[in-house]
Amino acid sequence: GAVVSQHPSRVICKSGTSVKIECRSLDFQATTMFWYRQFPKQSLMLMATSNEGSKATYEQGVEKDKFLINHASLTLSTLTVTSAHPEDSSFYICSARQTDRGNEQFFGPGTRLTVL
Amino acid sequence: DAKTTQPTSMDCAEGRAANLPCNHSTISGNEYVYWYRQIHSQGPQYIIHGLKNNETNEMASLIITEDRKSSTLILPHATLRDTAVYYCIVRVRSNTGKLIFGQGTTLQVKP
């Protein structure tokens, strides 16, 4: 089946630093990937849609300058949390859309970000 | 995308069938019903999807009412490992359809 990986699985950083999270589709090409954020005991919130070779589309209320998304290849999208603060601590999850399987979305295992 | 309504939580005895309902009364004709589940601290896992016919795979069955305004996910023999949050989502199955998650149903399978 379609496999999506994320790296790192956990990261702890100091306030003010930037953190990069990678999302890879391992056995298929994905022109579109998605980034979600999930706070404790809450549902997943879609942050942005990442399109290969073009700018990401951000959901309302998501700061594009704070959450930089790059989708430079058909198998890799990155999310960089710039100048991270404790309120950015969350579970970040990516998904990739597999075009040749009916546009189904497959999710990565998530990245736990803790900002001290 | 249409909004869905699910019960907040449900319990099920191990070995019994778990029936998880979902209302989607405003679903459009080209929107599919998807079910995902999320086990604690993991990414969501795809379970099943359907348009109007009932569907079955190795994980579950999906029963969609004739008017498509509601559906039921059936786990035929629930195990402790099925304890998770189950999300019912409706979306257009295209290259523009997005998965928007609601609050889901927390299913607790008890021994």
C-alpha cells in the first residue's frame, strides 16, 4: 500500500529557533501533499495544501510566513516552523494524495514538536 | 465539503460488532463518504470509502442509506486494538477535494 513517512518523529527545540519537518511519499509520486496540526484532545486541523513546483495554499488563519512549505519534488514536502514559540508545540501530520489511486490521501505517522 | 455529525464516544465489547453512525444530511451527489481512524499519537489510517453502494473490505463494512444522508461503519469483530478515534468525512473524490476532519467518535473497546 501507499506509505508516507515523516522525519523527525519527535523534536524538541528552544523558543526562537526554526524547525524543519520532512514528509515523503515512499512508493508513489504525490503532486499534492497536505499539512495538518493537532493539539491535545482535538481533531486534525488542515493548515495548508502543498503543490509540487508551486506555492502552497494556506487555510484561513494560518500564517504563511511562520509555516514555510516547500514541495520541491514529487516525493518530498517540507514544513518549516520559523521562530518557534511554545504555543507552536503540537502534533504535525502530513498526508499525500495518490493521483493514480483515485486521489486517495495517505497519512504520515506525525511529528511531535515541543518548543521550550 | 459537507459537514458530518458523529456521536462523541461509544463503547463496544471485545469480539462484538462495533457500529459507528454518521449523519451527513447535506451531502452532495458527487461527494463520497470516507472513514479514517486515528490511534493515539499516530497519523490517521484509511479504513474505507463509498459513494452509494455498501462496501466491504478486510477492515470493515460501510453501509450507506438509500438517501445517502447517513452511514454506518461496522467493525465486525472488534478487538482492543480497534480502540481509536473514528472520523467520518465527506468529500469530492477529485484532485481538489480536501479531507476536513470533524471531532470524530472515540471508540473504546473493552475486554
